[in-house]
Amino acid sequence: MLKVCKFGGTSMANSEALAQVKKIIFSEPERRYVIVSAPGKRNKQDTKITDALYACYDQVIATGNCKEEFKFIRERFNEIKTELGLKLDINAILDRTEQEIVENKSADFTASRGEYLSAICMAEYLGYEFVDSADIIRFDSHGKLNQDYTDDKVQLRLSKVERAVIPGFYGKDFQGNIKTFSRGGSDVTGSIIARAVKADLYENWTDVSGFLVCDPRIVPEAKTIQQITYKELRELSYMGASVLHPEAIFPVMKGKIRINIKNTFRPEDRGTMIVPNDKYIGSEEQIITGIAGKKDFTVILIEKSMMNSEVGFVRRVLSILEHYNLCIEHIPSGIDTLSIVIASEELKHGVLDDVINEIRESVGPDYVHVIENISLIATVGHGMSRRVGTSAKLFNALAEAGINIRMIDQGSSELNIIIGVANSDYEKCIQTIYKAFN
């Protein structure tokens, strides 16, 4: 069995955490390829290395150097080197890194150095080879991952390496410049490596023991999800569940590689196993898998008689939203009604008024109504489609709790039910759904 392991920022934060990581890796010889994040916070008052590096970039742009901000980076990595007893010349590496940050004047390059330095230290600590992500991960001219080319590069490079440490979060663009994924992108790097080497399992080590059914800040007693499918995870991640980067699913889906979310500080916990649909083993008792949501949406409700027979009506409405570069979350519709759900943040500074005016001019609706301060909550689970009365159970529970539902949207896969409620009912709604099904 071949395992690819990714360790997050909390797992790399200090020498104690790194010693635990080494213990985990060496406990199973199948853990051959290790992807690491930049060191995270050592305590609540601390600063993440990536945040400190962005501060270095800001200082370079403002003053032409980052000597003051880079002191924090030096201290952290010198501390790691000393406490682990590493033999590498960390100050020479840091000197070169600081100089390159000043010369490049690139936010992506600067931010990537946290993972780069972290991987160099970890490779030395484990006695593994260091393989730079810049040599094996490629982005295309549109800034998207060039999956096939990357697969070839990874396979060629790692076929010559028995065990390696690889920095997460970045690769190179088509011009040869360092480019990063969005924050949390080390998860994606791990997924890319797992796919390319045809791993049997991709282990994603973090500071929680897997996914919980819902946000523990809202439901403290929320249970851990033992098994979840790629599709269920995509739905929950999109709606705010943030244990795994949402883009980390795509590279492993084609190869049907399982992902195990594990806790570095409680390695004995089973964690959550993410599996393809055809490898999912559900139980009769489990109806829903998880609940997740987001606040602060705006619903634009458009009514017009005979809308369904007016060719091009929806296209004209959507072209207006495209003109303003607005992302649409959901589009519930009826025979004479169309609702557009958009994040409220995108409609600030007069954009909402402009959009409404253009809709009135373009399609001549009978009525346009705006509903603000809406939360979207998704209830997700494979068991919902095969269990009669699931929707009734959910809506009855919300009715008994006195929660007014402003919007309902269900995908054709019957994998989830999304409802819209007032922001003020958000927490109560999640608590009510959780209690109804647990």
C-alpha cells in the first residue's frame, strides 16, 4: 500500500508538533511522500508564517526591503532548527530567501516561501529527499492547474525517489513564475501528488479528528462523520465546511483515491474517510451526512406572467448579472417567478440598485422584490433520496421551532436540500435540523 500524507500548519507549528509528525510518518513505512504546510500559530496570540510573509511583501512594495518583517521568519525557523537539532545552515537559506523576496517583488513567490522553508527543514529532520513543488506542479495560461502535464512531471520525478518531502501551496505558471493556490492550497498539492503516484490512500493530517456533522460552535455535541462521499463533501465544503480545501477533491476523483482526514495530535482516532460513490457503505439509520451554511445573501425575486413562454427571458436576466461579474449561488424558479440568490457582499456600493434597474428595463417584469439578510443552509446526505418523509421531517421540525423558510432549493440528485432563512434564525435552524436527525 502507498500512502501520501499532508500535514497542516498546526502540525508544523513547533518542535513538539514536528516530533509528533515524525512519529506518525515512521510508524508506517507506506507513508512515503509527505506534503507540508507553512508553520501555523503556536498559540492564539501568535502569527502564522504565511501571514508574516504577506507582511514582508507589503514592506518590500512600500520600502524596497523586508528586513524588519523578515526578522519574525528568521526567529521561527532558527527556533525549529535549534530545537530539532538540524544540521542544515538555515541562516544561509534564509539570507537567500530574503534576497529573492526583495528581487521578485511577487506576492505569490513571497507567500510560497513558508512551505518551501518548512519542507526543507522537514526533509532534513526525516532524512528524506526534498522535492520542490516548483519543479513538478504547473499552471496553464489561465492560471488553472495543468493536470495532465503536472501528472507527467510528478511521475517522472518521484519515480526516482523512494521517500520525499514536498512543499504544498504552490507550483509554476506557464512563464516559469511561482504561483500559489488559494489559502489552504496545500491540501490540493497533496491530492495532486496522490493522484500522480496512484496512491492507495491520501491522508490529510490536521488538528481535528475529521469532519463533524455541523459546526461545533453552534452544536457543541456534533458527532464526527465516519464516512462521506466526494459529492457530499463538495456540497458541504461549498456551503462553508472548511476542514479540507474544496478543490482538493478534483485530482483524486478520477483515480477514486480515498482521503482520510486525521488528527495529528490524536492519531488513534479514526477520523473521516472520503470515498467515491461506488465505495460508500451507508447504514439504514443514517439519513443525513452533514449540515452546513453561510450567512448574508440577497434574493432578487422576479415575477412576470407567462414568463415560461417568453423565449430568452432567463438568458437576458443572467446576462445582466454577468455584465456586473456577479456569481450566482442558486436560481429557484416557478412558472411565473425567478429567484436569484447572490452573496450580499457582491451587491454593495450601488450595484444592487443598478442590477434591479437593468432587469426592469431588459425584461419588463410585473414585480421585482429584494430580500436581504438571508442565510443558506444545506442538509446533505445519500440517505435522503431513498428515505420517504425526509423533507417532511426537516420542514416539520423547522415549523415547530417557529422558523420561517424564505426559500427552498433541491438539486436533481436529491443529495441535498437547501433552505433560505433570516440571518437571525441561522444558528437556531442548524440546531433544529441536527436534533431532528440525531
